[in-house]
Amino acid sequence: MNGARNANAGIGRVASQVHRVLTEVWRLQPLYVSLYAILLSFVVGGVLISIIGVNPFTAYWALLRGMVGGGDEIAGSLARSVPFIGSALALAFAFRAGLFNIGAEGQLLAGGVTAAYVGALSWMSDLPGIVAIPLILIAGTMGGAIWGGIPGVLRTKTGAHEVISTIMLNSLVLFGVRWMVNSRDPVVLRDTESTVPRTDPISDTAVLPELVDSQPVLHVGLFALVGICFVVAFVLKRTTFGFEVGTVGLNPHASHYAGINVNRVIVASMAASGAFAGLAAASEISGTNGFFQPGTFFLMGFDGIAIALLARTNPVAIIAAALLWGSMLSGAPLMQQEADVSIDVVRIIQAMVLLFVAADAIVRYLFRVRELDQSPFKATSIEGAV
């Protein structure tokens, strides 16, 4: 009898543990908040599609096939996602240091125009690809890093908040590159032989190798940016600099008293943030376009904010979030073609994802998810991003 009771008690304890684990897994702490937000966003999108008189299942089936319906569709979705990885990583890294870098759009432009300028230099055609490709990527990375580092310097030297300075720098580089590319008198960067405003094409030796001839082209830049995500994850978790970044993000005043050079961390974090955006831009110039146009990176920087938020600033999770984001945009034209649903519906769904993740109390209430993780985007704690 005692043995039976002990066995039953043991089974009960095991069952209790399994139930507890499954409960936590089902509530996805902290990942499931983002997944629930995606689910709710598609539900809201489905309601909107129904209102306009279209079967939402028909529309979403077309969207899904446009995203992953075949080899070309998968390759196109992957290719569309590549720049989003870099822009989101830029935002996430700055958030980890307690900095709100709203300037990824400008850093993409700065990195892209720098890469295009270096790639089109006459002597680049004399270099082998093994040299020319790293040069154009480094040029774009440096262009983004410099543009990202400026707000960091302004923050440490003058106290100017990075939100304001990055927004102003976005406008500065946007109108600056527009003038340089559009200007005919004088000619600055415009390709005078082209009928549309753009820079001279880069050297053939500086073009990233193509993986799949999809639309857009899938190139090896995907591996570079995915690899950078894993490197950043390692740096943040396993290095002294990563510890300093997280500590400054938690409390810059306590970090200062602990002996951390807070100003150095701020400048380095903003420069690194810009570098990631610049690398993404350079990979697009080198792997997809072959030249620079001012509208190439339109809204990519602001999409990066949403993707970083969806990934909870986790560098590895950014890969999946960016793939979802790019895939939805890649599949939207087929949804419009077959279901007569505007591409803007995808943008609405993405906006709802951002809303539900930012206002995660709604998700937690609906799905009874306990708040075990601290969101880096709490409005009451601007300096608490980590």
C-alpha cells in the first residue's frame, strides 16, 4: 500500500511538473507575447478583409503562397528580408544600451551612398572580387557608423537627446543624397547616362555573388547579416563590452559609479548601431541594385523599429522577425492579384503587430500571460532599455 501511495505521489509530482512546464511553454515567456501579437494582428486584418467583401482565408492563402509557395517565392522572401535584418539589429543594439536610435533610415542612406560611391570608383574594376567586395561592404559599414556615431557624440558632449538628433540627421542625409543624385549642374553623383536619378553602377568585381536569380536577387549578403546577428548575441552575452552595454542600458548613473565609461559606451553603441544599418545598405547596393537611388531604403529604418520590437531586441530572434516582415511584403502582390486585396492591408497588419507588441498588456490580458519579462519599450522608463 505504501509503495502504491509513493508511486502515485511520484506520478502526481511528475504530472504537476509537466503541467507547469507546458503552461509556461504555452504562455511563451517572453517569446509568445510576440507570437500572440502576430496572431491577433492577422485576426484584425481578416476582419478588415471581410468588411471589404473578400474571404480572408482566400486572401491569406494567396499571401502565404506569395511568401513560400515555391522555390522562387521563398528565395524572393529571403532576399526581401535581408536589409530588414540589418536595420532591426541597428535599433535593437542601441535599445540594449538604453538609446532610442530613430536614425536607422538615415544610416541606411549614408551607408548606401558611401558604398555606391566607393564601388563606382574607376580603380575598383582593377581589383579582384576578393578585395573589391570587402571594400564596398566596409565602406558602407563605415558610412553608417559615422552617421550613427554623430548622435552619440552629441549626446555625450552636449546632452542632445538621440531621438531628436537622429530624426534631424535623417532629414539632413535624405535631402543631401537627393541633391547629390539628382543634381545635373553641377554633377555630383548622378549617372549622366541614366534616364532616372541614380549613381553610377558599381564595378562588376564589387558585386556580391548571387545565390538565386529571384526577384529581388538572393545574394550572399544574407549569410553576412545572419552571421552578424549571432556575433552580436555572443558579444552582448559573453564579453565585457556587452556587459557594459547592458549595464548602461539598465542604469547609466550606477554604471558610472561602478567605473564604466558611460560616454564611451554610448558613442560606441550608436556607432555600432549605424554600422549594422550601413552594412545592410551596402549588401543591397552590392548584391541587389548595383547602384544607389534615394528611394531604395524608404521606410526600412522605421520598419526596423517594429522588427526589433517584435524580436524583443534579441539579436537571434531578429532573424525570424525580419524574415516574417520581408516575406509578408514579398507575398502581398499575389494577394492583391488573386484576391483583389490592397497591398496596404499587409502594412495594416504590420502596424497592428507593432501596436500589440508595444501595448503588450492587451495581449497578456487576452491570453492570461503573466509579465515575467521586462519589456525594453516601457513608456515610463526611457532609460531602462536593455
